[in-house]
Amino acid sequence: MTAWTEHVKSVAAKQKITYKEAMKVASSTYKSNKKEKPDKKEKSKKKSHKMPDGTVMSGETHSESSKTVKVPKKRKQKEEKVVDY
């Protein structure tokens, strides 16, 4: 049995209400054991910026000391077929 179902059952028993009603009440009092994950932006301490061609470079703004961090994948361009009638 999960911690959530145990919590709901205990709330239902203590307040003498149905399981369905207890789920609504228990949702406000339940504390999960899971650790909160930091946002991806907060996780990265290094600042970077994106160039118009999609290249990600180091530094908050572009300067001579900026270095390439990630190069975008090149996409194949579709060739247009010319049809003469």
C-alpha cells in the first residue's frame, strides 16, 4: 500500500467519512517524501546565449571571449522539383 492510500484511509477513519470524501480532505494535508527538483534554468550556473543560427555560446551576452557550447544539427534542405508542362 502506498503512503498516499494509507494517509487517505487514516483521514477517512479519523473523520468518519467515505474514502472519496477523504481524498479531497487528505490532498491538503498530505506531504510527499519526494524531493523537489530544481528548474533546469536554476540548475545551470553558467550563463549562455543563443545566436540567430541556433548556436549556443558561453557568456550572458556575446563578446570576443564567447565560446561555442552547442552547435545545432544541420537539417537537410528539400530540393524543389521543377516541373515543365
